[in-house]
Amino acid sequence: MFKGFIDKSRAKSPWIMHFDCGSCNGCDIETLACLTPLYDVERFGIINVGNPKHADVLLVTGCVNHRNKSVLRNIYEQMPSPKAVIAIGACGLTGGIFRDCYNVVGGVDKVIPVDVYVPGCPARPEAIIDGVVEALNLFQQKQAG
Amino acid sequence: MQGLIFAIIAVVFAPVAGGLLAGLDRRVTAWMQSRQGPPIMQAIYDAAKLFGKEKLVVNRWQILCAWVYLIAAAMSVGLFFAQADLLIIFFVQAAGAVFLVMGALSARSPYSQIGAQRELIQILTYEPMLILVFVSMYLVVGSFNVSDILAYESPLIAKLPLMFIVLGYALTIKLRKSPFDFSTSHHGHQELVKGVLTEYSGPFLALIEVAHWYETVLILGVTALFWATSWYWMLLLLVCVYFAELLIDNTMARMTWRWMLRYVWGIGLALSFINFIWLYAR
């Protein structure tokens, strides 16, 4: 019974951690817009935490480069499992228009496993909320398996 | 025997009450910020989720410190509802609070180190205020026992109105409300990320969360002693006090620890002094 309640709670309380991995700030502004009273993601129990040790979901915006890929991996490894990663925006998915730059590694999934991809340039707040909700469904399956 | 039964009931139900109160707190805060806010059960969902997470610790001290903090908080609530001595309750609660700081100091992260130092200063600020409140109750009732204070025939708030304000300061610090929320706050992204709680994670953060609910119940219990003659007025007093806390939290900015120490000790000691003189004069 208690295990069932924990599984249910997991979907009801996703704490997100937002990492700007070299984005142009377009997607970051949209991500933070989710926290404003207009979208108010706290009604789903979503809280933006600044600490990977408390986070369940990692939101990554922007393309990964050679300087910050170790930072990204470090943050991912500090999160206690079960955890999910959401890549946001064209750059986070593939590297976007920067994919051919000499210093760019590419999308987030070149460095850490990504569960949900949210496209857009920038991604809309509705799409980001949708992505987090999608990640929660995966979350429960992860637990069951 | 009856005291023991009360204590067990309190230890079992205090976290539920504290959790629901924390949820209600967030709901009302959201209402004040014209948002919808999370469900009332949210704080309990958060804790349950944290219990189900992987156990990541920096060192074994953290495990011990989180457990001691929880057990001390639960014991102080149990002792309070068993109507024991206020001084014993105070010492048990203070010992637990220090263990929270020790756990944070055992990790080398600067966030948790500075958070722990600030938490120590917060403890230093509110504990003398709590002691003064207990002493004032002793001066009126003639006993530190909760059972004797409950048996006193007239409401204490009539004789200790200023001490009630002093307790309000301790309550605001203990609930981690603005302007006193600098060791850690309910939301991250302050200058210290999560301050004293930064290095606690997963189940151990959940233990600390539950301990925090116990402490909330304890301090609200002490508040309730001020009008213990009638259930109706006691409940009204608690609702008003908690609403005032939320109002203060939402209208104040976070200040610095220097300001807190000066302000709370200055005002708190002055109010206590006036109230004690008044008690003697009448």
C-alpha cells in the first residue's frame, strides 16, 4: 500500500532542475514563464529547485559544447534516481543552427540519456509543461520495471 | 498512563496534521499571489516521493543527524501532549535542532556550511525567546508543567500579551518564514540554493521535512497554551496566528542575520522586560 502511494506521489511531485547548457536564453525565458502565475506549474506540484540532489527532472536548454559537457554530466550524476531528462528547444535536441560549429558537441543526448524531447525555437511554455507531464508517465513505468 | 496514550496519538498524528498544514500554507500563499496553487496534500506527496528516492549521502553523519533531528522533534511533541515539563520539551527540541546543523556542517559544500552557520544564529535568536516565554508562563502559573498551565483558570494571553508577540517571533523563525528565512527557505534559488538542507537528499530530506512538521505542531501547541480555557478561542487564536504568519511571509523581504539578531533580541527582550514588570506591578 505504502509503495503504491510513493509511486503515485512521484507523479504528483516532480521537482525540476533547469540547466542552461549554452542556450540563447529564448528557451530559458519560456521555461521560467511556466512558473509565473499565468501558467503556475506549482498546481501540478512542480517546483523549480536549484539543487540537483533534490531534483527529479532535469530540463536542459541549448546545445552542448566541449566546455560544458562535463558540467552537464556532473549535474546528471548528482541527481538521485529515479530521474528523467527533458531536452528543450531545437538546440537541445540536435544542436540546432549551431550543430556545425567547431566547438559544439550537438544535442543533449550525445552526453546523457534523454527521455523526452520538446521541440520549438523557442519551445512554448505549454509544450514544456506537456513534456514534463509526458516524462512523468515514463517515470512511473521506470519504477514499475 | 493517560499521558502516554496522548503522547502516542500525538506522535502518530502530528506529521499528518503538520503535512496538511504545510499544504494549506502553500495553497493560501498561492491565493495571495493570485495563483491556483498545489493540492492540500502536496507536502505529503513531496515527502512520500522523497522516501522513494535513491539514498545518496555525502557521509554517514548525515544519516545519524537526520534521524536524531526527527526523533528529538517527535519526542518533544510526544512530551508536550503527555503534558510534561516545558523545560524538558525545550531541551529535547534544542538538541534536535543542533543535530540538523551538525549534519549540514559535516558536508564540505559551502552552501550547506554557510546555511548551517546561519541556522545556528537562528537557533541562538529564537531559543532565548522561547525560554523567556516559558519563564513568563511559570511566573503566572507557578509551574513549568503543561498540565498545570492547562488547568489554569483564566487565559494566559490576558496576563502575557507581550510574551505572545515574543512567541510570534520565535514561531516566524521556526516556520522559516520571511523575513527570517535565510538559513533555508521553502523555495530554492535563494543565494544559498537550499542553505542548510542543500546536502540532504532523498529519504533523509524527507526525514527532515517530517521533523519540521513535528516542530510546527510543537510551536503551535505552545501558542495554543495562551488561550487554553476554551477550545473555540484556542482554535480561533491558532487560525489567526497562522494567517498572520502567511501575511508576514508574503509581504516581507528576506533580511540579514545581523538585522534579525539585533531586531528580535532588542524587541523581544524589551517586550519581555515590560511584561515581567507589569506582572509584578499588578
